[in-house]
Amino acid sequence: MALFESYERRIEQINAVLKKNGIGSLEEAKIICDGKSIDPYNIAKSIQPICFENACWAYIVGAALAIQRGCTKAADAAEVIGEGLQAFCIPGSVGDDRRVGVGHGNLAAMLLREDTKCFAFLAGHESFAAAEGAIGIAKSANKVRIEPLRVILNGLGKDAAQIISRINGFTYVQTKFDYGTGKLNIVREISYSQGDKAKVRCYGADDVREGVAVMHHENVDVSITGNSTNPTRFQHPVAGTYKKECYELGRKYFSVASGGGTGRTLHPDNMAAGPASYGMTDTMGRMHSDAQFAGSSSVPAHVEMMGFLGMGNNPMVGATVAVAVAIEEAMK
């Protein structure tokens, strides 16, 4: 029975990874998770309810690998979960070519280690995917970190930022940028809930300069771009400019570009070009990123189309962190 989408195109390499780690089947992987009272399937669903079955099963496999290897720290578990996600990539696809599964594991591990202080979802506020990812991280990462990870959303449009804050219970930070002095002024802050969600700070910017100023204000260490609306007007230019300025200041900054690949490239000549795709947003991501994911930050079907999993890249960040934290808690 096919347990998930494109089962026949994935199962051979999944079984090979399971066998290498002493696990006989997908069903046995689930039993290993059940034995530690970890439910990766529903953790993934809770973060992006519209994710595909293959995403849920990929987290089962990744968690089983981490348990089998005796990972007791969430950051280490995250890296191993990435190997499980990678096993689900269809051979020869964009996702396979870019090693996106391993990339997600490494990104989550970075967010769980103490030297990362602030993580930004750098988006055009094109969807709630950034919010889904932020909620997943806010609820999970700080359970195992000594110093809490600061999570922000930085996007184009102050109205959009306030709306997304109000709906999700984040703290909206209204700013005003002085173009003469280059100074960012905080006008007001409104927390729309209490607890973990309120710790997510959501900024709206009028343009690239203000967006870069927000990144400096929060001393962002790691960010992931969205790639649906306004990628040429905001996300990629902000990440690229901030990276240049961090380099000049001698600061470390790790930039992840979500998106690119086929379909969402702003260039019709690149449709269905597979790993060779070089549309506009794909190209911009390659110019500034330390790691490049494949497919939409938000739409499961588009990430699935890249030969990876049916889950938006932004929610996947939250899911990987959440499953890794559940493993550390279960292995104590």
C-alpha cells in the first residue's frame, strides 16, 4: 500500500537509509517513535495542517534515525532528522540536487545551538507560512536552549505585519525609518497575546532600507527568505544588502534562500527546467544565500513539485525544530 505521495519513486532510497541504520521498514520506524512516545506525524500536521502525507512520514523516518543513533541533544537530533528528510527526495530532482533535506536539518540545528541568538523569517507577508514556522519554533526551541532564541518576522507592509500579528498573537512592532539619518525609530509595540507567541516580534517595512535597518536592530544571525510576492522588491534585496553590511562589520550572518527551482521563477523560459532552472528569484537566491532550498516558502504542492516534501519551507523549519526538541525531551 502506498503510504504517501510518489511512494514508488521514493521508497527504494528510503529503505536503503533505514537498512543502513538497522531499521527494517517504515512501519518499524514508526514503532521506534511510538516506543519513545514521540508523534512526528502529528507534530508536522499541527504546524502546517495542509502538509502532505510524505512530509509526515519523512519526520517519522528522521526521528527514528535520531532515536536509533541515541541522540540526546535536540541540535544533534535535528541534523540526523535532515538525513531522514533527504531520503525522501526523488533522485535527480531539484530537491535532491540541492540536498534540501540535509539543509533543513542543519538549519534547525543552527537554531537550537546557543551561538544563534536571533532568527528572522524574511518574507513579503505573502502567506501565513512564515507565521506557521515562527509558531513552531517559538513553542519548541526555548524548551532546550539556555538563552531563548529570538524569532522575528520582517516583511513588506506595516498593515500586513499588524494583521498577521493580530491573527497569530504575535507582538507587532511599528517602526518609522528616518531616511536622512538612516536611524530606525520604534513607534509602538502591541502584543496580541501572552506567552510564547507574543515573543515573536513582527515588523512591517516600507522598503528595502527600512527592512535592512530592522535586521541590524535585531542583530539577526540567521534568516530564511520567502519567495512568493515581492521577492525582487524586498526579501532578496534585504538579505543581500544586510549580508554585505554584516561582512563589512565583521559579523557572521547565515542566509537561507527559500524558493527557486521550477515554476516560481518570474521567467517563463525556465519552467520545468529541473535542476538547471535559473529564473530571476532563483538567481537572486544564489547570489546571497549560504544555503538554498527548493520550492515555495508556503505552498506544499510546489515544494513537492521540486521532488522534495509536500510542506512549505517555512513551516518545515518549525517542524524540524519541534520534532528535534521532542526527541531531546524523550531521551532524557
